[in-house]
Amino acid sequence: MSDVVSEKAGGLDAHLVVRRPAFELDLRLAAEPGEVVALLGPNGAGKSTALRALAGLVPTAAGHVRVDGADLGALPPERRGIGMVFQDYLLFPHLSALDNVAFGLRCQGMGKRASRARAAEWLEHVGLADHASAKPRALSGGQAQRVALARALAVRPRLLLLDEPLAALDAHTRLEIRAALRRRLAGFAGAAVLVTHDPLDAMVLADWLVVVEGGRLVQQGPPAEIARRPRTDYVARLVGLNLYRGRASAGAAGSTVVLAGGSGKLDSADSLDGEVFVAFSPASVALYRSRPDGSPRNVWRATVGAVERQGDRVRVRLDGPPFTAAADVTPGAVAELGLSEGSTVWAGVKAAETHVYPA
């Protein structure tokens, strides 16, 4: 995707402006046919507002919504040709799975027999042919999600919107349904926009990420690029990196970055001058009882602010001065170093483990 804000003959081209007393969304958004764009951002950033504005469920103050070249801005939701999967799926409790999928087709004017026949085909596509007569209360979370997806796709939408489609699932079901959803999206010819707070969902399901904070776009790009070069603290936390901003001066062995506010400096093997971001993984931070000798070019003394178990690793928050950072260590290292809140350690990061890129 070369430019998500350019106008396109096919797919989605939107400029969404929504104004509320204490919040304004101003976001340009586009997606190619066959492309999945994920909206990421903290709570209250405007992700779901953007999705509902695309669907016509939230009025816009300015801008446009075009799908395959057609201007949908003045059309009511039911005439926009958009499929939507809500976080809680919103299946009709009194209808069977088959009739839930057929509902949108009936609204389009298709006859009962034809709509139920196509609905049956879609239930087979999503592996639920044997549950056609089941009411939503008899379905598991994963099954309900698949019925909701089948209902959205059965109407052959030009644009598919998915609002936290995996949030209601338990961890085991989420893994299975995420893989199934990826396969289904790969076969969808239209554009798709996914809202999620889960970085793994975004990385697995999306071709392009759009990060929104405070109603504005702050970063966009392919998932791998976003993960490698975050540009805000939120994105850095999302992908699990320590991130700082500063001014770099290139030298023979790389760069020295003086951090913003004079909070310290970091050396990097990358050679760059000017305003930059510098990032490194918590896993690259080594902790010591005393000041280390040898290879790390970046060494500082820190106070342990918190110790938290995360799977088979332990996340340690290191408070400054000179700056706050996260380190990932083993449970054995916690015991060996006597790490606890308030204790003092030395931290080190090799220059080759830091990555510097233009701000």
C-alpha cells in the first residue's frame, strides 16, 4: 500500500470528521480491494467511532466515504452495502443460525427460499452446517463469531468492518478462530477494516496498520515496519520496545543519542545525525549486581520499580535517572540478583542492540 490517504477507484477512500463536545476525530483512511487494514490505538482514541462512521451509524461533520468509487456519505446504513461484525456479534436470539445469516439477504429483497439457501452455503463455508437450526444461546463464542461473520459476508459487501471480533473469546478459542478468520479474510475480494486492541490480532490479520491517538493518525505502515520502528510510547508498549527520542551525532563507531530533556544518552551502532528515535527490546537489557566490565557501551545504574511475571519471563521496570526502561529476565536471574521493588541494579545494553531511525 503506497499511500493510504490517496483517492482510489476501487476499495475504500474515506475522510472521517466526527465532532463531539470533548472529542474530535479527523482521520483519513483507505484500503485496497482484498486488503485488511487494522485500526489500533488506546481506549478513547476514536477507533470504534471511525468504524461506526464508515457504517453510517455515527454522523460525520465533514469528509467523505467512498467505496469502489461510489459516495456513500448521504446513504443510510442499510443502503451502504457494508458488512459489519460487532464485538458482541448482535445475533438475533429468537432466530436460528440459518435465519440470522439469511436476515441481511431478506433485507436486500431476496426471497425466503433463496436467502436460506445462500445462508446454508455460508454456514457450510464457516464449518457450521450442522448448527443451522441452533439458536444463539446454544452456540459457543467461537461458533457465534462465525455465524456473525457469515451473516456479514453473505450480503456480498464491498466493505467489511470488524469491531474487536475476537475480544469475547477465551484464549484457546481465540487462537483457533483467529486462524479461521485469517483464511476467510484472505478470500474476501472487498476491502476490510478491523478494530482491535490486541497487537497479535493486528499482526496476524492485517496487511496495513493505522495507529490512532486522540482522534488523529500518528503512525501507519505494514505490521513489520510498525513493530520495528514505533513512533509513540503507545506503539512502543504495544510491540514491547523501549523507546526514546533525542538528537543523534554520528561518529566512527555509530551514533551517540542525547535523549530529550537531557535525561541521558545512548550509543548505537547505527550511524545517523539529527532528531531520532532510539529503541531497544527489553530482552536486550542485561542486569548486574555491580557495574559490568566488557562489552556494553550503554551502562547505567537504576532502581527496580516493579517486578512482574509474564509467562516464562519476568518483566522488570527500571526507574531513572537517567530514564525508565523495561528489562526481561529469567526467574533465576530475579533470585540471583535479589530483584525486588526498591533494590538497585546496574543495567547494560549493547550498542548493536539499539536501533536508531529518523524522528
